[in-house]
Amino acid sequence: MKKIIFACVHNAGRSQMAAAFFNQLCDSEKMMAVSAGTEPASFVHPVVLDAMKEIGIDLSSAKPQKLDVELCKDATLLFTMGCKENCPYIPGLEIRDLPFPDPKGQSIEDVRKTRDAIKAQVIKLVSEL
């Protein structure tokens, strides 16, 4: 099974949305996604919870977690989402960047735009993988 990681700084927005979309859209017997952050927050941003709930995805039980070598040990691909130089180097792991704006402090309208852009990118990724 392929394990994909979506990572952003706080693991409280972009990476949570991306992993949720990926797991909803992929063949769960072949692939799975997890999300993590270089400096994980205590909780997922409330505006992100609201934006995802609007489209039927409940992230209320999602917990930000630390991106580290242990989490990445059996992964095949790491998608960074704005952490750039804060993302650790993981030997043997392909890294791609998906630059999306951080939803922290954004209006629900802006978070919806980011959510929809992330979903479109994840649909493309699932079809490529």
C-alpha cells in the first residue's frame, strides 16, 4: 500500500483538508494519506472544520501531529503545503510542493476557495497515482 503524507506547518488546515480528500477519493486498498506538521497546532482551525463540514467531511476528530522521520518511514511521497524550509529532509522520500494559502485567520469565503483548490489538485493527484 502506498502511504502519502500531506504536510504544512501547523497541520491545522491545508494538510488536513488534502489528506481527507485523498482518502475519500483513492482506492483505500492501494493508497492512504496522513497529514502532519512541522510545528503542529493544538487543534484544527475552526474555519477549516466549518468549510469541510459544509461538503460533508467531518474533521472534528482530526488531531494535528508532528512530521518526523518515524511517521515518514513507510511513506512513498511527501506533499509539502507551505512549510518549505521548515520541512525536514527524509532520505529516499520524494517531495513535491503544493503551495496553498494558510487558512489561519482567513474568512470562510477564502477558506472555501482554498478548500476547492486543494480538492481539485488532489483529484488530479489521485488520477496520476
